[in-house]
Amino acid sequence: MGVPEMAPQTPVTRQSGKHAVVLMRYACNHRLRNAVYHWALNSLRRDAACRAHYARLRQRHTHARALRGVADRLLRILIAMLTAGTLYDPARHAAKIPA
């Protein structure tokens, strides 16, 4: 059985003649969204690579946007691990942390 492809949560744009508003997409699996949110938040406390990635994103973005960036990174790692059939190795990602 292959790994399911996870589509990113794309924003929804609502437009009229004069106004364009970009909103969060609400059509999703809410349990999965909640689980990924807490996974990313707790990774900030435990994983130095996630903390460094969050700090880089936080220089340009709000807390929520930076946390979504951390969650996206964790999901990419998860999909790569599932595809390769490997376990998580924190030392592998710690080497990528800038000094």
C-alpha cells in the first residue's frame, strides 16, 4: 500500500468586483489538524531543529504562520520516512541546524 499524498491546505480566495479576501480553508479532518498542531507545538519544546526552523520563520511571520511552517516540515519528514520505511533520527536533522 502506497503512502497517501497529502495536499497542502490552500487558502480560499473570495472575490467580488472591488474586494478580494483570502480565508482559511475549513474543509478538513479536524482531528488531524488538531493533532498536527499539537505535534508542531510540542516539537518546539523538544527538538532543536524545529526550534531553529521556527526562529527563522518567526523573523518574517506571525506565530501561527511560523508554527504552520514547522508543521509542514514535520509532515515532509514523516512522508519521507514512510516512503523510505525508516525511523526518525534526530541526529540527522540536528546536523542541518545553523550555528
